[in-house]
Amino acid sequence: MTGFGSARFRVDAWNFELEMRSVNHRHFDARIRLPRLLASLEPAVRERLQGRFARGKVDLTIVVPEGASPSQKVEIDLEAAREYLAAGRALAEGEGVEGALDTASLLALPGVSRFVEPTLAGEELLAPTLAAVDTALEALIAMRTAEGAALARDMQARLARVLELGGEIEARAGLVQDAAKERLRKRARQLEAETGLLDEARLHQEIAIAADKMDITEEIVRLRSHVDQFRDLMESGGPGAPVGRQLEFLLQELGRETNTIGSKGADAPIAHFVVEMKSELERLREQVLNVE
């Protein structure tokens, strides 16, 4: 499911901005972008995300806004400066070289001065960074929860339609079975009229075989059971309790039962009901891909 969360935090003279987004994905995939100062914290941030998501693609970015970091400082190597001064004096005294090193010239010499960025130790950054991640997570999960509630309503409506279609198929199947039995009896009477023979035992056997081939009672019972399990899982799911993969498995089982019903139906109205049921199951499958 989709979601967005953000947070800001400050450590010493540093300011940071965090943004987190999630979109649908069959598996868990986290892309984390951190400034160099926080690079060592990526494993801890990733672990935090893995503890809250079972599936979905999550993008987390932390930046230091322009002007939100302390300015660079000049660092002077006094030992190197003294070496340059001593060398200059030696040249003046021993070789008669004229002139002296002034401050600007001395600072420009290699190794004497450099600009350095202020840094912070990892232990100073870990706690505030993870706290900001948690803040953004709560906002993102709240958005996903609201989307999940709408998703659940849609899936409940489709499950209700699947059960309704199952009832219509079950009622129609009984009529189809009775019609098949009557056709066999008529055929037997025609043969009797033509030949004077009637094998009652064979007739009953043929009727029993035909009825068994067209009996969908077990499939309807399993279909209703799978729908009940699907609904129970939807009720039990939530943050930290992923059910998406289990729902996918149940949809596979619902699809198998529907295919079996279709193969046994041998009737145009039942075929129409089966097509509609498959359509509802396909829409459910698309929705389940959004469920963690």
C-alpha cells in the first residue's frame, strides 16, 4: 500500500530532513539514501524498516538542507608551519636568500592549512536518527491503515458476491442434475420401446455416475470455507501481523474450486456464473497484492 511520512531532527549544529514513501510490491525492498555523515547508520535504519514491513517498496531519504550545517573550519598544522619557517631562516642565514615568509604566504604552502567539515560520532547520531525514522513510520503507517480500511471494504463486497454466485451455482446445479437424470431415463425408455429390453441395474448405474460427475457439493463447501478463512485473516491482519501471502494462497485455492465447478457444470448459466466468479477473484488478487 502507498504511504508517506516525514520528520525533522537536529543533532548539535546539524539539521536533517527525512522523507519516507512506500508503494506496492510483492516483496520487501528498501532504498535508503543518507548523507555521508550518516552513512554508517544505514544497517540500523534498514533493520528498523524490516521490523515494520513484510512487503512493499520503501524509499527513505535523509538530507541536510542548504545552510543547515555548520560551516567548514580552517585547520592549521603548526608543526608543518614551523618546519617551513625554520627552512626559510636556514636559507637566509646560510645562503643569503633575502625576504621572509609572511602569514599569507605561509598558509598557502602545501600541508599548512586545510578546510575541514565538522563531524559527529555515530553514537551521537544513532538515537535521534532512529527516533525520526519512527516518527515518519507512524505517519506513513497511519496513511496505509486508512487505505487498508477502504481496501478491506472493497474485498468484503467482492467476497460477498463470490458467495452469492456460489449459491446461484449450487441451486442451478441441482436442476442440471435432475435434467441429466431425466434425459437418461428417456433414453432408456426409447431403447426399451425399440428393443423391448431394459437393464434397470445399468440405468441406475449410469444415473449415479452422471450425478457424481456433476455433483459440486464438496467444491461449494470448500469455497465457502476458504471465504470464511479469508475474512478471518483480514480481521487478524494489521501492523506487525502480515497476512498478504496467506491471502494469496487462499485465492489460489478459491480459483481451483471455481475451475472444478466450471468443468462439472456442463450448463450455460453455470458457465456465466463461473466467469463472473473468476472476474471477482481476479479483482481480489489485484487488491491482495496491496496487502501486507
